[in-house]
Amino acid sequence: MTVTVAIVGRPNVGKSTLFNRLVGRKIALVDDTPGVTRDRREAEGRIADLTFRILDTAGYEDVKDGSLEDRMRQQTELAIGEADVILFMIDARAGVVPLDQRFAQVLRKAGKDVHLVGNKAESSAAEAGLVEAFKLGFGEPIALSAEHGLGLSELYSIVSAAIDKAAAAKAASDAEAAADLDLLPEVDVDITPDMLEGEGDEATLRWNPRRYLNVAIVGRPNAGKSTLVNRMVGEDRVLVGPEAGITRDSILVPWEWEGRTINLVDTAGIRRRSRVTEKLEKLAVGDSLRSLQYAEVVVLLLDATIPFEKQDLALADLVEREGRAMVIALNKWDLIEDKNAALVALREACERLLPQLRGIPLVTLSGLTGRNIDKLMDAIFAVERTWNSHISTARLNRWLAGMVEGHPPPAVSGRRLKLRYMTQAKTRPPSFILFASRPDALPMSYQRYLVNGLRDTFDLPGTPIRLWVRAGSKSNPYDDKSKR
């Protein structure tokens, strides 16, 4: 049994520091600047043997004017609504400030299990603030130091009690449901052989594990990444607005599509390095780039009104070098007037500007209206299958013989190059080893010829392809004749 714990409080009291401490790694951006966190981020927290769902929230601002701070406040209130336990954090060294008192009123109205936490209590300077915290009306505050890990034993007791309470409630609910089932008539279920695991009396129903797919959405600032994520999941899960650069943390949002769990990762907009000067933006961009390393499929979101900017091409090249499957999505397609002519021009530009990803899927959509999200998901699943493609060694070598016969490798320094054989070393992305008599002498142009041939013959459009050339023996170990 698990519970949801939300960390809330005004800006710059140390919420993200405690979040990282409970998660066990630094996944939330932390800086001395107030208001670093803007979205609510969730992860699995752990204290000793307890595991639970933990929510990090934006610093609470008491504004209701439609501004960015107002939208951040709404995200915090959504987290409060989801939580079973709320850790109301204050800065013990600063004591209770008016914003803490106004936020305390909001929490009392929520009717949740609220526990007051006085952070930054590692020194005697916090003693006066902890005493002052009693007037907030949540009982004795917990003296905590998120940076140094002090006070976690008290948090353990709080979470443990919440888990026991949730388990007791579930047990009572299950008992009530079981009593209701006793009143229902028995129903015969037909079990077919393909549903069974094993044979005879020991046969059991086959279990099909749920498959997860990690999809990162990247692009320049204000391309519409957060709007697309919200439209896909059907709720205002991440913060959006007309301002560029709202998203700072990379936010993971689990989502169900056709029976699969898609872990969508909304990332901060990535600008050219020369334009990134502020420390916070550097941290946000670094977080976005790290998200690429954990993704399986990357959706490169372009603004259809200004597509294929230099930074778009740089991002596409980066994803290719990381070896991730990729789909290019053209957002704000509803703003394009002559859609047919524009699509033809964009496809031509894509093939010309990204030759290393020839055949990459190009999907037009609107994150605002939800148009063509189903086509985007079809393209994501298609490139995932291609990314996992495996070609047998026998097929590869028959293909290699035809390629060499049609266009032999050039002679270098008057000596002919011999290509011995080829095998696929791994998938994700498809990676091949070509054994040759003189691997260092094989021109890059001929290697591109082989890669393009692999892409065309074995239907590998758009996916990165790795080709390593190695020195090989004179005989092909995969050839049955050489074995005989």
C-alpha cells in the first residue's frame, strides 16, 4: 500500500531539496533564486523501508490575476488535492512570514493531513522560528534540515502512520466488496489454451506484463511542448502560457494509450548555447539534455510557422548522435493556410537538411486542438519497432554481396579492399559490424552508401544506424561453406 505526500510552502524554503533527498537523487532543479520550481513534479520517495509517491510543488504565491504566478498557485492546489499527507514547509531561520499565514489558511480549508516542517533547522538560529511556528495552528513543527538529512525519522513516523491508515481503509473496503460478491451468482468463464501457462493440472493463466515506453518531447522555447502534453493526457498537468521558457524541470507524466503506459517527458525549451546566459536556464537545458539519454523515442516538436531553424537541426543531430528513435512533429499546423503546399515544401526541406535521418516520420498536428495526436502515436510506435529491428546474419550477407557486386569498394593506394562479412551487433538503434581487409582505408562515402542501402532494403526509415568497420579474417564464420 502506498500514499501520496506533497511538499508545499512559499518560495525558497527548500521544498525541492527535500524532494531530492527523499527520492535519492537530484532530479529537481535547486538554486538559491526563489521560484525555480514551476510545475508539480512526482517521483517515488523512500525513507528506510517505506516507499511512497512524492510531489514537489511550486512556491505558493497568493495571487489570482491570471499571471504566471497565479498558474503556478493552481498547480500547487492540484497537488494538495491529490495528496494524502501534506508537508507544509517553512524556513525556520526566517520564522513565520505573512505568506506562511495566508497559506496556512488555505491548507486548513483543504481538510488534509497537514504536518508543519521547519526546514534549515541545523543551527541554533532556527530555534526562535520553530517556537513562532506554533501560531500557525498545526501543532509542534518538525525540525528538519533537507540539505543535511536531519529530522527524517519524524517524517518516517508520519508516512508510516499514513500507510497503515490507508492499508486499513483498503482492507475494510475489500471486505465490504467481498461481502457484496457473495451475493452475486456464479458465472462460468471459458478459458482457451492460449490463455494458459504450463500443462495439465499445474497450468495457470498467462500473465502479460505491461509495457512502458519513454517518450521525450523536445524543441525550442515556445514551440508548444507543454500544451501538447496537456492535450495528450487530457488535463492541465504541466504549466502553460504565452511566455517563452515557462518549463524548467523535465516533468514525467505517465499516460495510457491503447493499453500501453507512455511516460511522456515535457522538457524545457533548448536555445542555442550562445544565447543561454542565465544560470537557471543553463540548469533547465542541462536537465532537458539528460532526458534524451533516458528516452526511447524523442518527439522533436517544431513550430510549423518557423520550422527547421538552425537550433531545430542541431537538436535533430543531437538526438541522432544519442542513437534515439525520433519523430518530427510540426505543431501549430492550424495556423498554416496552404497546408498541401507547405507539407510538400517541408518534406523536401527535411530530406535535404537531415540526410542522416532520411525517411524520418513527419507528422503535422495541433497541440491546442488535439488534431492528429493519433497519427503522432502511430508514428511513435512505428519508429519504436524500427529502432528495435534485428536482421539475420544470413540476410545481411546476401544483401552485402549484392551491394558489393553492384558497386565495389574503391581501390586505395592501388590495393583492392575486400569486405568479408557483416553481422548485427545490437538493436536500439540497429548497429552493424562490417569486417574488411583494411578497415581504416574504407572511405566514409562508401560507408554512407552501405548505410543508405541498409535503410532502403530493410525498411529502416529515419532511425539512426550505426556501422562499425573492423579487421576480419579471410573466412566468413557465418558461411556454411567455410565451415565445411
